[in-house]
Amino acid sequence: MTDISVARVVEWLTRLVQIPSVGPENAGPRSGPSSEAALAAALSEWFTQFGARVEREEVFPGRPNLYAMWPNPDSDRWLAVDIHTDTVGVETMQGDPFDGRVADGRVYGRGSVDTKATLAILLTILESLRQRGQRLNFNLLISAPVAEETGVIGAPVFARWVRQQSFKLDQLIVAEPTLCAPVHGHRGSVGIILEIEGVAAHSAQPQFGKNAIVGAASVIHALDAHHQQLIAVPPTPLGTGTATVTVINGGQAHNIVPDRCRLNVDRRLTLGEVPEAAAQVIHERAQAATSLPVSLTIKHQFYPFYQSAEADLVGQLAAWSGRAPEVVGYGTDAAFYDGLARECVVFGPGSIEQAHRDVEWVEIAELEKALGIYGKWLGIE
């Protein structure tokens, strides 16, 4: 793609970073407008300019998924890209989180690597195609869902929409920073809240109460034992399951026996595990560890994602990038796309190690590499 410059990708990326799209759950004084609405509006305008038919689907009031389609009536082949529009928060970031500055061969700012980099690449390519009057040889669908960073909420809405349209997707790329390696699998997850219910009493007479924190301590030990059992089994291609207590919250005052204690548990799922069943085991282990009542609430859940490393798309991306196929520990929208496309791969420029940090950036060299790979995938020379 000799006529498409990475400099234009950088310009687009700076522009995208300068549109805050922090999800409301991660909002704070520095976040700006706490939704994806402004970015969705800008993308809708740009995609329309570049020849797309655009549809919006409200996931939450004022927070739409955006679907842009470039149909080719002469082809029944559909390629698709999923790029979530929300970012994590910015309250602890250094400097202006939305300046999109360019320095030291990098583009800086929230969302620069996770995951507006891929948006910038596609906007550059689509803009160039429009200027040249060139049409793709297949149908292209770009999905820009909301709320990936807080429970992967927009993705299942998109999956439902695709099925309602009766689209048969051939290949689907889920954009995440993978250093341009094709990621063909990741574990699933279920987020659990356990609440241990005790009885309050004056701490001078603790015998009249039932200490929920003491009950929670027994639960924590039981869940750690469960974790050790999970990691002791032979791993699947995605590794083993894990169970981690991540938050504990309980007590009212220095002189009151605590009547409630809440635990957050992060349960990661490997191949063959089902979120609801894994959560039920956690609940059973917790209840067996204490005589106090334990309630269960599931915050979020998604299945493991796995695509054979022998799939054509995995092999193509690996050959073009020079990076071997990988599986990763973090979750993505791909968890909700089982059966949605013949082949699904997680792929994008930059490192996941730069995502969510107080200083976020992506290497311009990574943008250039991914630009070339997307050009090959889209059949543009």
C-alpha cells in the first residue's frame, strides 16, 4: 500500500484519542463526557463519508453500538472487525490523557493502544479507498460496541444483531493490542460477589453476635484451597482455571461486631468450563466453610474463546506478521462470538502491557506493521 502513509494513521489516531470515550463506570473528574456517544457520532459521520451504510443500536441510553457496512452485491463473502469504543479511566494518568501527542516514535493517550489504533488504521484505509474510487471485492462490516471494559456488554448485543440480519461472517477480527500476533484463544471469566451474613452486636459482648468477617476468613481459606485444586489439574490449551479473592469489604465501626462481609471472587475459566457451574461450585465451597449464610451474585460471565491454530485466518496473520499464534490470559469480545463467524481471531498493534496504564502509548512502527497486514487482509496492494 505504497500510497497509504502511516503518517495519516498517526493523524487519525491523534484525532481519535482527543475524543474522550471513558465508560461511565470508570468516569471521574478528568474523564470528560463519560460515554462512548461522542466517538460513535464521529465514527458514524466518517464511515458515512467513506461510503458505509451505518446503523446504531442503543445498548444503554446515549451509548450506542455502531455497525458500519460496505456491501458488495457481487460477493457473498463477509469480513468483519470488532473494535470496542470505550476506554478505562484516566484519573491517575500522567499529563493530559487525551492530548494524543506524538513523541519518541509513539502516539500517547488513553485509548491509543486499547484500542483506537485499529480504528485509525481502518479509517486510513477506507479514506484512501474512497479517494481512489475503489471498492472492496467482498462485504465489510465494522462493529464498534460499547462497554467492553466493564463486563463485555456491547459484544453480545452485536452478536444478536448479526444473527438477526442473517449475515454469515467468513472471518472476524477482534481488535486488541497483541503486538500483531494472532491470538486464537483466551480463558473465560465469571465475576462473583459472595456476601456472608452475620449478626451485629457490641464488640464488648461479642458472644451475642456472629462475626461475618471471621466467617469470611474461613471462606477465603476454602477458596484458596479450591484454587490450588484448579491449578493442579493437567492444563488445557488455555491453561487451567483459577479462583482469586480480589476484594474484601466488611464492618461498620470499631466497636460493632460486623454483621456483613462481602468478597469479590475472580474465577477464570479454561476450556470445557461453564460460568454458571463454576460459580455454583464457588458458592458451595464458601457455604461449606462457614455456618453463616452466604449469598451469591454474578457480576459478569463469559465463556472461554478458542479457535484452532490451524485456521486459515490464524495462519495468514502469522505469516504476514512473522509472529507465532498465541493464547492469552485476558478476555475480549471474542468470548461472545462463538459460531458467529467461520473463523475468529484477536489481533492488533501494540502491547497489552501498555493498556490501562498511567502512561498509555503505541509504537508508530506497530501501526505501520498492522497497516500493512490489514491491507493484505483486505486485498489492497
